[in-house]
Amino acid sequence: MSETILVTGAAGQLGQRVIHHLIETYKVAPGTIVTATRSPEKLAELANKGVVTRKADFDDAAGLEKAFAGVDRLLIISTDALDTPGKRLAQHKAAVAAAAKAGVKHIAYTSMPSPDDSLVTFAPDHLGSENAIKASGLAYTIIRDAWYHDNYLHSMPHNLQGGKWYSATGDGKVSTISRDDCALAIAAALASGTSDSATYTLTGAASLNNRQIAAIAAEAAGKPLEVVDVNDEQLGQGMRGAGLPGFVADMLVSADANIRAGKFDIVTEDFTKLTGKQPQSLKDFFVAHKAALTAAGNAGGH
């Protein structure tokens, strides 16, 4: 009897890719995969492949316990409840408690690099969630995803259009990785059947500063891009002026501050340890997404 693996947040971008890699890359039988989301009707395509779909709402503790019934290995993909301080941590703690009650044997969780030493606004959510998982006594795999290459696709098209990238990262470096590579490594960990507890930090193979990143983006897009150094306050004002919600602006400013402080300058070989592959470089990612980079009218703020 093979293990059952449950993926929460299965309708989200990371969840979709994890399930793809479980089935396509690691050949996990669809019938042993359970997917859970607030709106199971969004998972019809997966249900057609034989994947089990269940409703799970992180604000409904009793419902979570029911959703997790009969599951051996649970992947908690961190929720997107960032607008209300404390809400996401409460949701994750409820999921961990429900997992313990439901008899889950192993919890995997998507975290961030060094949540115990971070300026990023949501770092305490991740640290608290990791600690709750460790306190549960269940075996765990904590997967700390570095900043995604993909995050640049929100802002870079706008930057390239105007030829300027306003950045508060200073000389700080960051090692980024694609969302799909994170999903591949998470799927590898889930499919491994391990009963050991471990923490992995998924990063790219190199750390880059903003001028190096700008040069890579400019080359891929065939457009010039100049980095304009600003401070946190100026960056935050610019983002709010571009219409971003306050909590999003604060989060992005805190990410730049974290890079400036050298706290995202982390390179590990954990991705290769889990997958046996090399992570996709930022250059190759930008080349592959040239259409998105050069899309006109994509003014997604700074």
C-alpha cells in the first residue's frame, strides 16, 4: 500500500506545479494524491486524472481534520493571508493541530530562508509555523524557498518599459530560484518516502546584486535598464503611488531591506540534493519568459 500525499493550496501556482511533478516527473499514482482547497470545483481537471479532491478551509479547524483523514504525508503550502497580521500563523497552527489529530505521519511545509533572522514582514509567520510543526512531534520536511525568479515578472516589464528600476537593495545580493524548480524539489521530497526530519533551503546556484540582475533582464529583453538607488521610504511611497496596497508595499520594501542587509545572500546545494539537477539560472528563466518581460502595458507598479 503506497502512502497518501495531501497537498493544500492545490489551486495555487506552486500547488499546481507540485502536483504536476508528483504525477509526471516522479510517477506517483494519481489515486494516492489528495488535493485540498477552499474551492474544490477549481480542481476538476485533476479529478479527471484520478486525483482525490477535498475541501479544506484553513479558517475551519474541524473541517481541516476531516480533510486530512487517512493521509500519511501532508504538504502545507503557506497560505496567502497576508493582509491581516497573525492570521496566516493562526491558519498554519490550526492545520498542524488538525494533522496531528487526523493521524498524519509526516508534515512538509513551504517556508523561507532564515526566518529566524529576517527583515521580511512575514518572516515571523514562517518561524512560528516551523516551530509549531517541530512542537507537534511529527516527522517533518521544512522546505525554505528562496525569492522566486518569477517575482521579477511582476515588476520588470514595467521597469524595462521606463528603462529604470528603483531599488533599495544597495549592494546586497540575492540568490533566486524558479517557482517550478521549488515545486520539483518539494515533489521529490514528498515522493521520497522519507521518515526522517530535515530542513532544506532551496536557492539558485549564484547570488546576484541588482545591477547584475538588471543586466541579465536587459539582455534578455533587448532593452536598456538602469538601476536607480532609492531608500526604503522612497520605494514605499513609489509603490503606494502606483496603487499597491499598503501591506504589499511594506512587504516588498522589507524584502529589499533584507537583501541590502545580506540576509538573502544564501546559496545551498539542497535543490541538487533533492532532485539531482541544477537549478534554472535567472538568465535562462528570463530568456524563457521574454514575452512576459517585454509585454507592453504591464504596469504592475515598481
